[in-house]
Amino acid sequence: MNKIYKIGIIGLGQIGNYLYRELNLKKKYIETKTSKKIQIIGISAKNKNKRRKYKIDKNIFYSNPFDIIKKKPAVIFEMIGLSDGISKKIVEKALNNKINVITPNKALIAKHGNNLSKIAEKNNVNLEFEASVGGGIPVLRTIKESLSTNKINKVSGILNGTTNYILSEMENSNLDFKKVLSKAQKLGYAELTNPKLDLNGYDAFAKVRILSSLSFNSKISSDKCLMEGIENIDLKDIKIANQLGMRIKLLGLTEVISGKLFERVHPCLVDKKSYIGNVNGVMNAIIISGMPVGESILQGEGAGPGPTSSSLLSDLISILRGSTKKPFGIPSHEQKKLKAYNLDNYSNSLYLRFEVRDVPGVMSKITDKLAKFKISIKRLIQTPDHKSKKATIVMITHKTTEINIQKCLKIINKDKDTLKFPTLIRIFN
């Protein structure tokens, strides 16, 4: 008689509940793929009686999730999603008890992945987290396995479906940020209570840290890096970008420059004709640049119960097929610690928008200050509003360093004719 592999699910939110249903529906399919039978022996969440989309078996419900670990399942799915606290304790406890762990929890892996991978290796069990980056896109397995002999030098792309939907919808509907955010929340693309981690770039940045580690065989970095979200993107910026033949996208980027790790997340102006400029709505897209393969592009839905469960089940099938793998592709003691690239040296062409009083001399004051910091102008658009005695000035600059532009904008902001802090969007090449 075939051994039955016991499964535990801890966390029954939208994704956890969907996964529970998928595991029950696809038992026979999983057995066909792996020659292994599975059985869910324990589920746990805060509220046993909460109304859920898919009915759960209350006979296997445990109020205390650690009671599931005591039953020694073969695999635990951690679906709570916290970077610390109970999520961390459950994963550590399971791994130390020689239980395989699967999680979509990018915040946990980005913060504690270095230590958790050591525990998994010590106990000869799997820690799988394919669903933590790109939802249903198999990007981590592609880097770990399909591109394992390539020297990857850069990874870039759209890593957050919420922000991509908001920016796309602002362009399509001509609605401002707040109205589109509200629409995204109603459609389930953004969290109702606190969408901040999507909007401020943190969600994408956690994914960047995981991608860096896998791509460059390095420890997950804890250095302070450039992280900006889309909260300050105005409908005006979307319209001006359109006039320039460009779109605004929130991009995550990581690369090694002269042996130093440069990770960042920020809005970028991208050419409308480019590949990345045409990835719209809730879609994610990741471009992996390496040798000898060149550029590899992966695109798909980056969030939601369906795509996420697809990756979670892929991890399960990998474990059931009997292979114990290093969480980050190589032994943790062989991962190198990369020093951080100096952000001050980051050089880019820029989009700058100034909101100013429409008075004589205001333009020359701005251009004089830019000149002092060796920032030259490639293109200029000036739009006066005579009724309100205000003007919008947009400049596209030649390449300049981060330190120069930040110092310059602080000085311009102090001028009495500057009405708000200038908007800066970097231009993606």
C-alpha cells in the first residue's frame, strides 16, 4: 500500500482557503504526477467559524497551529503572511521538526531567508517559496534550475500587479489616483484595509531581495536601498508621459555593478513601444539578463488565489517527487555577502515636474540651480494656468547622478515660488 503524505495548512485567508479546495479537488491528479497519495490532516486559522468561500472540514481544524506540527505531517503550508511573529515561529518549528515547508510569504523570506535556509539544510528538508515572487510565474524555479549555469547580471520588471493595474487604469480611465485605488480595492486587486505595502514599493522590494539572492548566489541583503512607490504619481504625470510617447511603471531592478549589489524599486518612465511599456493591468513581467542565454522574459498574473495556488502546488509536486533541494539553489555557506552599491553614484535621465507661481524669472531660477549641479535639459514643456497664476514646468534631463539631483531639488523646493516638492521620475533605458 502506498504511503500517504500528510499535509497541514496554517492560514485560511483568501489564498489559503483556495489552496485547501485545490488540494482536495486535485488529489488524484497529484497522485498521477507523483505516484504519492496526499491527505490534509490539519488546518488552522484565527477563526474556525468565519464564513469562507469554500467550505472547510471542521473536524481537522486546530485552534493552535503548533498542534498540527506535533502530528508530524510531511508538508506544512504557511499561509499567514507575516514577516515575523507566528509565521516565523511556525516555519522554524516545522523545519526543526524535519517537516517540509511551502510558503508564498515574501516578507518572511526577504527578512529571514538566510537563517531559515540554514535550518532547512541542517534538517535535510525543503523550504519552497516559488509563490513569493510573481504569483503563478515560475520565475524562481527558472533561475534555480533552467538558468542555473548562466551568469545572471541583471533582473528587472513589473513585480506588483496592484500598482501596475492602478497606473494602467489611470491612463485608460482618466481618473485620479484615489478613485482608481478605490476601484482596485472593490475588484480585489488592492487590500481594503491597508494597501500601503503595495503602493509604497515594499511588496516589490521584498521580491527584489529574493531575486537578487537567487540570481547572484548571494545572501539576502539587509542594506538600505532606494525604494519609492506610486503614491505621488499624479494624473497630470500620466498625461504628460503619454504626450512624450511614454508610460509610467513601478519597476523592481537588481544588478551587480563592479562587484556591488544595486537593488531598487521606483517608478520609471518607459517607452510605449517597449516590451515592458505594454505590460498592463494586473500582469507581472520579469526580464532576466544573463550569459550565455541573453534575455529571458516571463510574464503572467502576479497575484490572486489561482496563480498563487498554481505555484504552491508546483512546490508540493517537487517535494513529493522526492528531491531535497537547497532553498536558494546552492548551500547557504557558499552564498557570498555582496556590498551595497553607492546610490549617490546612480546616474539616470530624469523627468522633473515643477509646480510654480506664474511670475517673471521663475524659469531662470530653476535652470540656474540645475546648471550649478551640472544638470542639463534635453526637453522642456511649460504649461501656464493664467487664471490661478500658476504654471507647470516639465523637464527631461540628460543623465545626472542621484546625489546631484537630490541636493538640487531640496534647494529649489525652498524657493518661495515653488508650490510643492518637485516630482521626479527616473527614465528606464
